[in-house]
Amino acid sequence: MTPRPEIPTPGDPPVGGDWAVGFAWGGRRVVVDTTGDEIRATGEDGEDLAADLPGLVGVTRGLVLDGEVVALDGQGRPAPDGTDTLTVADLLHADGEDLCDRPFDERRARLEALDCGPGTLVPPVFTDVAPAEVLAVARRHGLPGIVAVRRTALYRPGRRSPDRVCATVPGRLGTYASMRDFTVTPEPTGGAPEPGEPIFVVQRHRARRLHYDVRLEVDGALASWAVPRGPTLDPAARHLAVRTEDHPMDYAFFEGVIPAGQYGGGDVIVWDRGTWRPARTEDPAAALAAGELHADLVGEKLAGRFVFVRRADDGGRKEQWVLVHKRDDDAVDGWDPEAHPRSVLSGRTNDEVAAAPAAMWQSGAPAATAEVPLAGPTRPPRPRRPRTSSPPSTPWGPPARGPSAAGTWP
Ligand code: MN
């Protein structure tokens, strides 16, 4: 007999413990059984859905799968006119063997080794990303929420399980409002913004070259600089800051991967965030235009007064600025940003995000839709380009560029 789906327990994103977290896709929850002559599909109330879901005909035989049927577009995003797809989250039976009394991790490992057939996807689950972070990604994309499963949990067909927690996105705030909701990320430690205070963010971005993107909210956009050596509290440092184009607010708290070959291809973490206030001026846009901006930052790593000063025009296409920290109460001699490598959103390093990103940024897409939560088929981590200053050996690779070259640091 086809098992009924295990029922999730609504709740907040779990904290601590060993959870595997995936997106809820807003589709029709179903257990699909292809072990018999006919494909069976059973909903959460035990209803027979097979007749409603003709797209299941391609599912590999001999399996019992737990998932959702949802219409997805070509990029794996839910879309009303998309293709009906079974997003598979769990494996209950395979090779003639009932797996319900096996721990989730084992079921997942077997699932990920399978080909479930055309019309199916196995979206990733995240075991080293905080559930609240996955929920934040869901929220930014209009997905209804997340499902977290305890990695040691057995499957309880038809029963409500405390080991399967669904957390839903509360309401549909605009992108901007949701980015400002710091409560959905764990342990905000300072820099909690007052409503209306402009934000700043620093992303550590490993593209062709490592750099830190320092971004200040000015008039609804993110004034941006690429700082190869990073911002520092060290008042003796004078770090080059290459002015880059303003970025949309949608990008502020992006953390994930930008596909290789796209503008800025590489991995990105939110290295610091907080709020800032202009000093010595009421009009930061005018100060930027004049080439000198004093900014008081209140972040989780950075604090105190930073000064951005534009260098004399050297004829290059991108403006070169210098970033310094004033010798104030927040200054720390010898402070090294590379000694503080973790994301303030997820606690992860660039390496860890690159290995298991929760989201991807499509550089060519409009900002509002450029970030996509990763659906299946899971993209393997891209091979990392060796760190070298010599030109690439292939003719289609990018030319080697110095730090001052235009377009090097998006
Ligand atoms: Mn960048």
C-alpha cells in the first residue's frame, strides 16, 4: 500500500541540531509510488491524485518518492505557465526495500544516487546552512517557505512529525522590506538597523581576483567600491577602492554563487552589514560627486569613521578612490579583514558557500529576478580557477588584468 506523506509540524526555523533544509515549492505535496503496475499518487489527506498528475508517467519504476508537484519555468522557478515537475525531497522505497525506518541522511544519499526519471528534480537540501538563512532566500523569491528534516529522523507515513518542520514566509513584503528584516537571520549581533537608516554591506567576492565590495545605500541604490585589500579598522592603511557602478538594493544581502562566465562569476558572502550615516554632510550623493565622503559605520565587524577620497583622474574608465579609517575609538592598529573571514549572515566562509550555495545570481537578469534559489538538478560546484596572475591558457578566457583595469570587479 502506498504510504501517505509524513505531515510537517509548522514552526519557526529550527536552531541547532542536525537539520537538512530544503525549499518548499508551493506545489502539491504527494507520495508517488511506482512499484506497482500503475503509478499511484497519494496526498496528505490520503486522497488519490494520480489522475490529476499525468506528468508523473515518466517517473522511474520501482520507487516510492515524497515530493511536490509544481509548475517550474526553465530556470527552476515556480511559474503558473511552467512545466509540471515533481520536486523530490525524500525516498521511501527503492530496490524492493522499505526505507521508512532508515535515517533521513541515508534516504537522501540513496535518493541523490538515483535517476528519478523525466519530469523530476531533486532540489538540494542544505545541511550546513542555517535554516533561517534558507528561509530568507525563500522569502526573497516568493517561495512559501522551507522544510527542515532532522537528519537522524525516520519517516512516519501519515503522521505529523516533530522532526519535519515547515516554516513559512510571513506575509509578502516587498524585496526591499524583506532585506531589511534582520530578524530572519540568526543572531544579529549589532548593527541592527533603525527603520529608515541607510544600510551598508560588504561582500567578500572571489571573482577573477579576491576583493571586497563595499556598498553604501545612497538614494535607494548601493554606491559601490571594489576594495582588493578590503576595508580595515587599521588607521594606518590606505586601501585602493575602485568605484564600481551603483548596485540595486536587491543585491545587498546576496550570498551564493554567480555562475562562471557571467559578470562577476565566483562566490560571494555577506562579510559585514549594518547601517551608516554621512558625516560632515547632509547630502551624501553630492559628497560622492565631489569626491570625498565621510561615513560613520555601525556594523558587526566595521565601525567608526571611514573616509572615501577620489584620486585625481588618471584617465582610466573606473574611478580610483582611497579608503581610510580615521584614528578614532573604533580604530584598531594592524586590523586585518582576512583574519575575519566568515559571513555575518550564515557564519560560513567563501569556501563553504561555494561548496553548498543556497542561491545563485544571474548577472544578466533584471535585479529583481536575478537571484534564484537553487533548484535541481543540483549544479556541481564549479572548478576553481587556480590562483595565478598569468594569462589563461585558453583563447576564450578573459585577458589578465591589473587592479586598475576597467570591468575587472563588478
Ligand atoms: Mn564584486
